[in-house]
Amino acid sequence: MYKIILEKKSESFFRKLEKKEQERIAKKFNELEKNPELGKPLTASLAGLWSLRFGDYRAIYQIKQNELVILILKLGHRKNIYD
């Protein structure tokens, strides 16, 4: 099973969310630990990264297979996550 690590900005964003949203994201992260390719692979300038959807929010992450780590690089609202 993979381990999820949040970058500092992602963790800060997560902590500011309402408890209900935090629980929804945590549940999805639990699924992601078991299946790191649960999200969609990104293309163009974000090739090599993945996107995971939960409601109006998205996580941009990188799979580090050698270390069994999923690094959450960015967590935010869908309207500006790819900026």
C-alpha cells in the first residue's frame, strides 16, 4: 500500500476546509493509497502527474513507485487548480 504525503500548501488548504469536505477527501485518499492510478493522468505541461476529483475539489499528485509514495503537490478548487 502507498503512503500519501501532502505538500505544505496542500496541507494548509486541507485544514481550512469544512469538516465535511475534509472527510470526503480523506475517504478518497484512503482509496488512492490502495490504487494510486485512481485519478486521471494529466497531459501537456503536467504530463507525469495525476488528477483526482472529489466534488468541486481536485488534487494534483505524483506517484513515486520506487518509494511507494503518493505526493499531493496541489489541492484546490477545480476552477483554479490548474493555474
